[in-house]
Amino acid sequence: MARRRWSFMMPPEEHRFIRFLNERYRGWLTPLGQSLLWAMGAAGLMMLWGLQPAIVFFCFCAALLVGGVTVGLPFRPRLKLSRRLPPPVSAGDTLHYRVLVENRGRRPARKVVVEERSLPPELKFVEESPVIEVLGPGERAEVSLTLTCPTRGAYELPWLQASSFFPSALVKWPRRAKEKDRLLVYPCFTPLARFEVPHGRNYQPGGIPTASSVGESTELAGTREFREGDRTRDIHWPSLARTGRLVVKEYQEEYFVRLAMVLDVETRSTRDDVLFERSLSLAAGIADVLARQEYIIDIFAAGSQVFHFQAGRALAHFEHILEILACLEAEDRLDMNALEAALLPEARKLSAVILVMMDWDAARAELIRKLKAHGVAVRVLSVRPDRRPEGLAPEEVVELP
């Protein structure tokens, strides 16, 4: 999930204490009950001025709320709730999903409202919570919930709540599902028609075993007679049984196009956070183009630590790349030494490196120089409009769309 920077000027629902109060306020009271609570508060203020009618009105409102709690308790439903989540959506999209409600009690559940509670502040309801008028014992019903997902990330949906406001219509008696579900929101990106990157086929020791579903074997080229020093694991047993002579399998070395994408996750301000989200959107668009090719893609997420992921061919699909991008968090600094230690040993196996940079400085320029010294082609994209990469050939700099 994207890191959130605390500020006193944050929206109220993002402050933890206000969220706690808001969850109890909306989770236990209907709109009519909320209005009654505000009226009781106003009457309490007028009581400070010694107004006698205000005392009577305050007691009347309090009696209604207490009565609503008391008469509603026997009608608290016994319900089982489960979500039916669709595939992940992209940032900015609307998520529509179904909720299965089952009445496990001995009496009908009336006026049942289904809603999500304690949602992460990034997720918002866009419609009123659905109401089931009557749900008999053992009956099931499905309702539809809708959320807007403006920000990428991996979120936890903690409380799925079904509550009955029968018979008072003031207070809701809730039941909550114990199961928590994980919601993944991919970064928003615009698919690119093409992305030019120089590439050649590099020999990968072992043919990158994980790039093939046949384990550690490379491509089988044929068989030949056994020679001293051959491994017994390479003996072709069917040929031995047929001819009576030792025959071994011969393999063809594997050459793959292997590219690296380096994602700079260093951000130091709210403005940098916005640029970081843009960089991930651009990275998703580039990865979409590369994933349609027979490439092996190494993703390096570089901050105070460096995380290395590998995708492409049989390793992982484009959805896995999007999941990685959705879960990346920004950090306060970039450890260039850690990045060089992770990236440079792989340089001889790489055809090209695509660097999505949050800034441009001498340390980043030196990394580019070392990569080029290893014979690796580079493509550099800096998301800061005021810090264009310098000292590079025009074709090595990717212009922002």
C-alpha cells in the first residue's frame, strides 16, 4: 500500500481517533438515530443556559435511544456473511462485488442492512448500503456493494457487517463476519503500443531453470554415446535398453532475452509521492509491452533495501508484475551501494536495463556509467520534469508521454 504521510490537515476520516468514533457512530445508529443524537447534543448545550424545556427534550431523546437499544436486542440477527470478490481492479476504477447473507437463526431477520466497516481511508462507498427487508430462517440472499478505489495498493477488508434496525429504526444491532479478505488494486496505466528497447540474446547458465516448466533441464538436442566424465543422470535409459550400449542425452544451451527494470522508490515529500505513483503507472505500461514478448524481466525495487523479482516466460505473468507494483512502498532514501551490489553482478546476463528514476544526480549517473561499462544498453526515464538525465545519448533517454 502507498505510504501515507501524516498531517494535521489530512481529511478527518484519515485520523485514527476520528475514524474510531465515526465507525461507532455510523455502525450503531441509523440516519434517524444520528439525527436524534445531534438533537440531544443541542439540547445538552441549551441546558447550560438553564433552559427548562431543554432538560425535558434532552431526557426525551435519551429515553428514545435507550429504548431503541433495549427493544432491538431480542431481534439481533444471527447471520453468516461472505464476500464474492471479482478480479483486481486498477486505481481509479469502481469495484462491484457480491455479498452472500445467510440467516442461521430460528427467527426471521428483518430490516437487515449490509455494509463494510473500518475500511481503509483510500476506499470509499459510492452507494447506499443495501437493505434486506425479511430473511427467513435458513434462507440466503445476495446483495451488491460498490467501492471506489482511487489508490493502488493491497488492502484488507476487515469488518463485513450486517445489522438489523428493527423495530426502533434508531439503533442497529450488528453482526460481523470474522473472515478478512484481501483486496488488490493495480496501479493505473495506459497500455503502450510499443516501447523500443535494444536487446540481444544472452546465454543464461542452466537456461534459467525456472524459466521452463521442465525443471533444470535445458533444451534436448539429441543423444550420443557415453564418454568418460559424462554424468550418470544424463544416461538415456530407453536407448540403453534398446541397444545395450550406454547412451547419454545431449542438450542445447539456452539463450534468452533478459531485461532489467529498476524502480527508484525514494520519495521525500508529498509531491514526490505523486511522482512516484506516476512512475509506477509508467512502469506498468512498459511492463505490459515487455510481457507480450518472450522476455525474462528482472524487477529491482531500490530504496533503503533492494528487492529483486523475476518474471516473464513461465516465471510469472503480467498480473504478477502488476501485483508487485501495487504493493511497492516508497522509502525516504535510495541506498546506491545496495543497488549496485544487486544489479551489477547480473549485468553480464542482461541485454538492457530500463531505469525509472525519481531524481537525477551524480550517484545515479555513475550507476549508468558502470552498467554501460559492462556492455549493457540502458534506457533512463526520470519522472521529475526539472531533472532531465544528462550526459546520455538521445536514444538512451525516454521522454515522458
